Amino acid sequence: MSEREPPSNEPTPPSTEYWPPNWHYAAGLPAAAGEYRQSAEDFQVEEQFDFAPEGQGEHWWLWLEKRGLTTPDLARLLARAVDIPVRDVGYSGLKDRNAVTRQWFSLALPGREPPADWDAGLAERGVTCLEAVRHPRKLKRGVHRANRFHLRISGEAAVSDATRERWDRLVSGGVPNYFGPQRFGPEGRNLHRARQLLARGWRKRQDPQGLLLSTARSYLFNAVLSARVADGTWCVPQPGDVLNLEGTASRFASATVDQDLLTRAEAGDLHPTGPLWGDGRLESDAQVAERETAIATDFAELSEGLVQAGVRHDRRPLRLRLKDADWTPQGDSVWLSFTLPRGAFATSVLRELFRHSTLI
């Protein structure tokens, strides 16, 4: 996943009070250092959907491979290429700039075909059209099911037995579902902007895409998750937890914990959740709710600002499962392949494997 920093005319200093964070690791700080994303080809991402375009309709869907562009950057290029407003370009997820990414875009073209030279110059910008097909509806945000990653790591981590052991443990037991560093911006600058905006009172015109609200919620979620990683309860149900069924959006509250719930959690069938802070009922109960509330109180300018902004409370699983995971050595490097659900961060997997300055 990728996030863009909101525009600013003045450089914003990093937040030193909240940043850098000290979020805990499931198996302790990795001993080995490593490198990743040394070229765009080292970080490959492909969206996965549960449906395919129908072949007819008012919207032209393009399956595109890109390099060196953010998703919104490419949306603007496409809008200019076919002479439509950028609001008529649809996409599901935000993808990184420094990567090879494949994702669908939709363009509203009712009753007409695109210009014959619509793709002129796109190749020079690192864009390749792999497929074009019609569909009745615009592509909406967040409708893809998952992302498939293919990543190359190098350095000490790639040849370390300890890194391979950590990988096997992550594949079998899961990964803390932290929001990745992209969400917070370089040196936590998005977080600093979020604090400033919430202190003044959030206004949509100052955060039209809601990125700063998302940044604040993500920080609070990570703080709760870190506390539960520290005491080992991030993947073990506790009385008062709200539990998520693996692979679904379904969740249920559990006032008590019996052996059946513990067995299902150990098998990866269900996961404790943490709060995406906002207005509304917390959902959790007992000591779980007390802890979540205490952490929100520690960061009151964020939690209270989110409530005042009117964002609705939600939940997110604390644990992340890797699907179809593979470890393939190649010389002095290793290729990692795995699938993550929509909204999960590959960098949260990598931070558990090796040390790198960007993997906070």
C-alpha cells in the first residue's frame, strides 16, 4: 500500500513527541539487517478481485502495469488521455510509486470509444496496458479482495538461518497487523500534520481525502496492537475481545473465552481486533475496553479529535495471515511471495524479518 502526503507550502518538521514510535515485535527485534526495494522490479504488487469485467457497459476498464507513478498520478494521466474529469476515473487501491504494480482502472466513456492515440506517451512514463475491457459500473475504492506481493530481499537477512526461521514462524503463526510506515509519512510528518489539524478542528477542505484522519486512527491502532504484542495477547482471545473471522468482515464480541475459541485462534480461524478510533460504541468490553480506552486517553488529542471530526468507530484484526507464502533463494538474495488481504501492509511483514531504517 502507498499513501501520499497532503500538499503543503511549507516544510513540516517531524513530530518528536510521538515519533519515532517503539512498537513491539512478535519475536523481538530481528538480529539481521537487510535491503529491499533497491529497484522497482524488487517490489511487485498485483491486485486480486473476486470478479471480472463483463465485457460490455459504459465504463472502460484497463488492467495496467506501472512504474514510477502513484495511483492518483496515473489516474490524472488517464483522465487527460481520454479527455474526462479525473473524478470519472476509478481505481480500488493505492499502490506504491517505487514498485512494479498491476491494478485495474476504470474510465467513464458512455457511448464513445477512447481516442486512437489514448496511450501515446504512457510507455515513456512506465505504464503498460495489459488488457482493456468494458464493464457497466465504475471501479470503486476498496473493492479488491487482496494483493499478491513478490519481493526481493538481500544483505545479511537473505542468507541468515535466523531470518528463514522467523519467516517460517510468521507463515505458521501470523504477523502483527500494524499499519506500515507509508501511512505516517517520512519521519512521521503525516502524523504531525494530523495532530495540528485535529487540534484546530478537522475540516474536509483541509483533508479532502481523509488521509490525516486515517493517519491518526492508524497510530492509535498501532499503539493498542503494540501493547498486546508486548504481553503476548495479540493473537490470543481475551474476555471482552471482539473477534474477527479469518478471511471475512464478520466479527463478534466474546464476554468469556473457552477452549474452543482458544483452539480456533491458535489455528488461525479467528483473531482479536483493535479499535479504529472514532465516534460510536467501542464494541469491546471488560479489561480489553479498559486498556483501549486508557491508550486512547494517552493520546487524547488524536482520539478526541477523531470523535469531534465525526469519523465512525470501527475495528481491525490484530493478526495478519500470509496466504500462499513462498521463500525462493536466488544467489545472494531471496524472493518472498505472499498474498495479504486488502488494507494490509507488506512492510509490516518485512519489519518482523530484518532490520532496515525504513521499517519502523
